[in-house]
Amino acid sequence: MLKKLLIANRGEIAVRIVRACAEAGIRSVAVYTEPDRYALHVKRADEAWSLGADPLAGYLDPQRLVNLALETGCDAIHPGYGFLSENAQFARLCEEHGIIFVGPRSDVIHKMGDKTQARDAMRAAGVPVTPGSEGNLTDLEEALQLAASIGYPVMLKATSGGGGRGIRRCDSADELKMQYPRVISEATKAFGSADVFLEKCIVNPRHIEVQILADSHGHVVHLFERDCSIQRRNQKLIEIAPSPQLTPEQRNYIGGLAVKAAAAVGYENAGTVEFLLSGNEVYFMEMNTRVQVEHTITEQITGVDIVREQLRIAAGLPLSYRQEDIQYRGFALQFRINAEDPKNDFLPSFGRITHYYAPGGPGVRVDTAIYTGYDIPPYYDSMCLKLVVWALTWDEVIARGQRALADMRLHGIKTTASYYQQILQHPDFNRGHFHTGFVPEHPELLQYSDKKHPSEIALAVAAAIAAHVS
Ligand code: ADP
Ligand code: ADP
Ligand code: MG
């Protein structure tokens, strides 16, 4: 097994990896920039090293991180998600310096990080791909011709895009003309590449993704799917495992496709193959070559510790499971509690957490790096807590989600928690019928998103009475 691991990340995922290290007997090394001096991952790791004053530069400096790993005697680096996790150069630098990168080989990251190369590889492997470009677009003229032949609406996408950015829907040639330069400029600014491509827009699809694990001995397994259709602006809000809207046949088929996709590119470690589903049609969308924010719900339904498997695979050990060993039980939901104001166009709401009370009880898991008194710095992701609930049936998991959201206290900042309580009450969600258009189609749910839960009101009343008596 690995001996000492540098965690090139921060926040809840860094804490998650520290926990996996502690259980596996691996010494953990945290890194931090100045605004993160009092962050939980710094407190919880076995060692912590400063990367300087700049909030971001240190976390994004491959050479510095590799040097630090060498100086502190680490044999491996875990990149988490975001930051350098899908940076092929970083993985290559690790390879060159004899540091194990916990993820796939750098050439595989490079290929799958480029959405057009990934599409080409999948087509060649016989995995159905969203109809559209082969290679990148050369100019607007080509885009217009291609769009006319596949039919509107189309999606214009940044080839190196991620995190829901660099994607525009175009319903007509006029819109495509307008969006083309915009997506190019956004792609250049956000991802450092002007490459764009075009694919058919699948109207109101479901986002279904499959978790896979692959070791260095040629074994690939899948851990079933997650339904991430509850999104806003192409970013996931609530994730569900397994999808309540797949038949067993569809589940087997799509799991098999994901294994085929991973095997075709010689994938190693944990990864996610994302698909769009429309009726009975399945289209490959992209592959994420890292641990995903929502890996938690797959852990809850399968009992597999995905981060532990990542560390084992990186150490060269074979997978702990064969496909037939992996079963799922019940349903799990993950709520991304973001420091944002749902009543105010999801404006970020950073600042001090004046009071935090963690929800608990049966079937509840919280992955977070916040605590009472913690100041959420404005430089990073607005996601401040992942609330995960598990139960045996769909109805029970919704009730448990409601209960856990109501249990939680998170004061000092605005969050998306109360908005999720409204979503859970919607009849379509209750019936397990939703697609990626659910959030934009239900703006009315935002209206109640600052409504206090009855138990919160009861507490306030109790406090008022107590104050009156004393
Ligand atoms: P997941 O697919 O695991 O749900 P997200 O898409 O929410 O992950 O991304 C996780 C984090 O990684 C977010 O902070 C997001 O902004 C960041 N991210 C993802 N892809 C990229 C990318 N290509 N470039 C920069 N940041 C990215
Ligand atoms: P990212 O790398 O940012 O995660 P994806 O390619 O995975 O980008 O797309 C993010 C989301 O955008 C999807 O989950 C889906 O909701 C929407 N989307 C992307 N491509 C299409 C498409 N061709 N048709 C319809 N929706 C799409
Ligand atoms: Mg995606």
C-alpha cells in the first residue's frame, strides 16, 4: 500500500481523502494557501505545509506540489476534483519524478479531457455518441453547415470545458452566429483553449452517469449509475443513486457501455462516464477522469469505499471486487449545500458560519470542511457541505432528505438548503420523473426558499418564551 500521500486539494474532498488515509494507515500531508490556514483539512491531516499567500496559485502549481511531495517523502499525490485533477501535465510531472499520481495515466487524462478526442475514441469503440462534430470546428461556416444537417437545437461546447461552463444552446442559425464568438472567448478565458465543437441538443434528457473502477491488472467494473438531472445552468444540485427512472435492462446496458468505454482507452483508477438519456436512446457525453463530487451516493448504495479503492489501485493492488460482488441496496440522495442565495439568483454568500449544527440520525452522512466560527473564503467553490441520505425505498429516502435538511442548522450565510426542501415536495420529483429542465421549469419553487421549517419556528418560539421567563 502507499505510505505517505500529499493531497493537492482543499475543502471537503481533502478531508475525505485524509479520512481514507487514516483508515488505510497512510500518512496524510495537507497543503494550504494563506486564506486556508484555519481550514479543516489543515487541522485533520497528519502534516500541513504552506503554499504561500496567494489564494489559488499554490494549489495550481504542478512543479511546486511535486517538489513538496518529494521533500516531504511522499510516494503519491491525490489531486481530488477541480484544481489540477484533470491536468495531464501535472500527472506527467508526477510520473517523471517517480511520484504516484492517484488517477489514470497522463496520456489517458489528456485524451479524455479533450471532449472531441474522447468522442472520437468512443465512436471507434462502438459507444453511441451524441450526433455532431468529428474533431473541432474550424469556423462559423462549418458550424452553420453542420447544425443545418443535424437540425436545431444544437449545443456549442468548449472542447476543454468543465464545471458546466462553456456550453451554449442554440435554437437557430442566428443564435449560433451570435453564440459562436462568445463561446470561443469564454473557452479561451476559462480553459486556455479556443477549441469548440458542436453536438445535437438532446431536448429534456436525463443526465445518467456511471461510476467505474479499473485496476492496473486489466480489470474494469462499474458501480451502477447516478442520476444528476437536477441541475441549474448545467451544474448539478441534487444527485441520486441509483436512478429511479431506469429499467433493470437499461441499467445493465449503460453499465456495460461504461465498462466498454473505460476498457477501450486503457483506463486505470476511478472514473465516471457521463451519458444523456432520451427515451430509449443513450448518448455518451464525456468522461471525468477523477473522483467526482457525487461519489458519495454510490458509496452509500454499494458499500464500496471509492477513495480507498483509488489508493489501492494507485499502489498497484488488484480491485477488491469482481463485478458480481457489487450489489446496490436502497436509494441515496446528495444535496450540494452551496453558500448561495437562491432568492437572489444564487448570488454567492460567503462569510462567517456563526452557528453550525450537523444533521444526524439513521442514514445520514455529511462531507464538509466547515465548522462553527469558520470563515468561508471568497476565492473558492461555493459548495460548502454535501448532505447525503440513504434509505431502503424511494419514498423513505425523500422523507429522510426532508428530515435531514430540516435538522441542519447553518447560520451566518445564505444556502441552497431550503430550496432543496421545496424540490423534494414537488409531485414530479416525488414520482421520480424529472429531466435536466426541471429546475428552469419550476421557478415557483424559489419563491418559498427562505421559508422557515416548522421546527425552526418552534425553536425560535421556545427561545422567545425562555427569554421572557428569565
Ligand atoms: P462533478 O462532475 O464531480 O460533479 P463538477 O463539474 O461540479 O464536478 O466540478 C467539480 C469542481 O471542479 C468544480 O469546482 C468545477 O468548477 C471544477 N471543474 C470541473 N471541470 C473543470 C475544468 N475543466 N476546468 C476548471 N475547473 C473545473
Ligand atoms: P461539463 O464538462 O461542464 O460537465 P457536460 O458536457 O458534462 O459538461 O455537460 C454538462 C450538462 O450540460 C449536462 O449534464 C447536460 O445537462 C447539459 N448538456 C450537455 N450537452 C448536452 C446536449 N448535447 N444536449 C442537452 N443537454 C446537454
Ligand atoms: Mg459533465
